[in-house]
Amino acid sequence: MKKLKLGFPKGSLQESTTELFRKAGIRISMSSRSYFPSCDDDELEIMMVRSQEMAKYVEDGVFDVGLTGYDWICESGAKVKQICELVYAKSGFRPVKWVLAVPNDSKIKSIRDLRGRRVATELVNYVKKYFRSKKIKCEVEFSWGATEAKAPALVDAIVELTETGSSLRANKLRIVEEILSSTTRFIANEKALKDPWKNKKIENLAMLLKGALNAEGMVGLKMNTRRENINRILNVLPALKNPTISNLSSINWVALEVVLEERIVKKILPELKRAGAEGIIEYPLNKIIY
């Protein structure tokens, strides 16, 4: 049987990626002691590696495809094909940011104040390139962890990954400048894409993953109503949300079905009822394919 070798991100993206695949219809089972998860898709051969290493392994053909952050693609300089952008992270569905931060009481107010200073980060190659582009000479050193604790005792500033900024605030740090905005990317080996079977499998997988993300925060809504109430119900539904309207066995009744944001539904359900909707059903969605 043909196999597509998939690099699966271990670490911060692991749990959210597993859930994304589940919604896409692919169930992945993991053992705490194994780097080789099992999967209900026999055409996938999966191994877990850290996101930082993913792009290089995909470039070298160890994996046909993988999921990693745009930040680590930039950091590695690997030549891979970015199949699609998947906007999700450890704790939310938004980009993450690498920011330059200093202690609250630091005299550093802008990036220009870092000339001749020391900066710690895990994103060393990209940060060095960033400072060169700004014509600012400073020492950039690799941080092996606990980066937020290093300023001001060991370094003057840090460049750290943040989703909400809460960890920076907890460590009494303030943001001076955003260095890079990053999202998860589905990447592929260029040679693998030339194989017709692998190319189609990659395309199918990307479609399912994007469909699962499209459905995030969305629900389906079904309801019945008398024909004379249709316009009243349409006035309740958000603009541009045109429902599918189907005839029922009774000539005076129709069924309406529409996809809406879940946060909106709770606000309009009572109004739909008052407008004449009956038998209202709300149901979850796993995928929306555009």
C-alpha cells in the first residue's frame, strides 16, 4: 500500500493539531512513550517531531508533508512548498507573535536603543536578520528556555513567542516591537508533489484540514415555518446569510436551513421563534468545504 509520510508537530501544537485532524475525519491515537502515532487512515505514516525541526525534515524528504509554524520555516531557511495556511495555535484560532520585550523599568523605548546590547531568543537566525535589516548591531544569543526570566539579569531584552501576552506581563515585561506574526502552515516536499498519487493525497488532506478550520465556531440551523412567515424570518437572520428553503409535504409550510456563527445563534433564536419558526434544531459542524 502506498503511504504518505506525515510529520506531526510534537509540543505546543500537538493537542490542537490532533483535534483539527479529528474534525477533518482522521483519528490519531498517541502513546506517551512513542513518537509514532497510530491513525485510522491506512495511507498515512506518521511520526512526531518538534515544530522547530519540521521544515528541514520535509525539505530533505524524511517527510512528504508536515505541519509547522511560519516562524520555523523562516528560521530554518528550508525550501518547502507551503500548501496552505491553517490559522490555529496552542490556545486559539489566531496568529501568534514574536515580540521584542524588555523589563517594565528598562530605559529601552525602541529597537534603536538596543545598539550594543544583548538579546536572547530561540528564533536566533530570523532575529539576527531582522536586526541587520534595521541596521542595528547587537548581540543575539540562543536561549535554551525560560527566556522570559533572563531580562534584565542576563540580557537587556528578549524576543519571545506570545499568544495573549499574559506570560510577559506576569514576568513584568513590556513589548517594545512586534518582530514576526506567524500561523501554522501545511508544507510539502517538492519532490513528493511531483508524484501523482502523493500530490492528490496532499490536496485531499489540505482540503479536509481547511474544511475543519472553516467550520470552527459555526453551527447549522434548521427550522420549519409557514410560507407567510418567510420574510419575517429572513429579516432576523444576519445579512448575506440566505437559507436553503425546501418545500414540505404541506403546501403551506417550508423548511429553512442555514449555517451561522455559533455566537450569533444564541442571540437570534428567541427572535426566530417570535417570527414564526418552529421545530428549530441547532447542530454542530465538523467541516465546511468552500
